[in-house]
Amino acid sequence: MKTIGGKINSDYGWEITVFQKIRNISDGIIFFEKKINWDRYLADHSPRFEFHVILFNLTIIEINIYYLHHRNNE
């Protein structure tokens, strides 16, 4: 896995993944997929921002910025 990450501050972290194989072509193929998500719902590890581009079963880039802590279910 080609992932790096760290902390932005005491509450938020970040991760970037590049060129990671998702699955074999014999299992199926994702020709192209793009996901941009800004989730503000208060749950585990949110709010969070996600940007993910997949081309031919390969993650080209995935960027996540997320809340580091678990939240209690209320």
C-alpha cells in the first residue's frame, strides 16, 4: 500500500493513497469511478472529506481528511 498520513491538529487527520490495486481484472473491472464526498453527519470519524479516483481497478489517488476520535452512540 502506498499511503501516507498524519495529523492536522489534535482532532483531525489526513491520508493520501496513490496507485493502489483494488482487485484483479478477472474479478471484474472498474473502468472509471470518481467520488467526492463531504460528510458532516456526526458519527465515528466524521465530519470527513473524501476524494477518490479509480481507473481500470487502480486507485489513482485517494485523499481523506477525517475526525480522529470515536463518538459515543447517543
